[in-house]
Amino acid sequence: MCFLKYKTIKKDNYYTILANVFINANEYLIKTLGEKYDLDHSGTTCQLLFFPNDGTQNIYCTNAGNSKTILYSYTDSVPLSYEHY
């Protein structure tokens, strides 16, 4: 399932794109699962990493719910997101 509805991605709209992916996924889940499950008493965790092909080595990370992303190598680990409490 693809929740990204952009043909071209420009550097100035990364935030909008990442937010819309979460919004579109949420709408899809409500539409397809809302009648089958009680969504008022469920939780959500989601991680999204975006590696743009824009000539940089940037990684964009966004998360929903009580979740955390950690970039790990054999010698180090770096938190890319933080949990909410």
C-alpha cells in the first residue's frame, strides 16, 4: 500500500510529504479497519525513515506513538527520534 501521492518530491516540502503519509495511512486504517475493530481503545506505533536522493546524506525520521528509532552501527548507536511519555 502506498500512501505517498506525489510524483515529484522537492526539498522544500519534505515536512508536508511526511505529515501527509501519516494522515493518509491513518485515513486508510480507519476506512478499512474501523468497522471491524474498536479503534478508540487501540494504540499506534509507526516509524518512517526518508532517505532523499538530493545530494545530501540527510535522513528524515518521524514517528507516531510511543516508539523510537535508533541508527545502529557496529561501534555506535544514535537516537533519531524520541519517545513521548
